[in-house]
Amino acid sequence: MSRGGARPISGPVPKKPRKRLLIPRDLQNNSSDTTPLAYMLGIVNGTVEFDDAKFRAAVAAAPYCHPRLDKAAQSKKDELAQDAKSAAVGKFATPSPPKLIVNNK
């Protein structure tokens, strides 16, 4: 009876090779500068024909290509800082520190 040695199913599991995405050649060389936002606006304006697969892809890709306008203009942190500055005026203003007078006579 043998003890030890290599066991047939021991060790790390070998990784399977990844499948490559095959893109047709006519789409590989397509150098159109249409952004997802431009495509969706074209659908709204009626200049582009609606395609469900392209529309879903444009909706999914839009957050990665275009920042949200309200987020780009002013963030929540900036808005809170501005509100704090406007509230710290008048009655709720920060008082001045005490004056330290030294009499060396």
C-alpha cells in the first residue's frame, strides 16, 4: 500500500482559455464618431432609424462617455459648503477670538 505521491485530481485547476469576441470586418473598420448621446438624440429627432440592440448599447455606454450635467456643474459637497458659508453670516457668524493684551510695564 503506497502512501503519498501525486494524486490524479490534486493541485490547482487549470484555467480554460477565454473566448475571443469576433467582430465582423465591416464593423472593425467603421470609424464613425457617433457618441451614444448623439445616437439617442438622432432617434428622438427622427434622423436615425431605431434599432433595439443599438439603443440598449447606447443607453448602457452613455454613463461611461458623458458626465451628468447636474453632477458636472456642482457637486453635493460644493453645494453644502456654499450653504454653510451663507448661513454663517450675521447672527450665526463665527465670533472673533479674544484679544490678548500684554502689559509689560
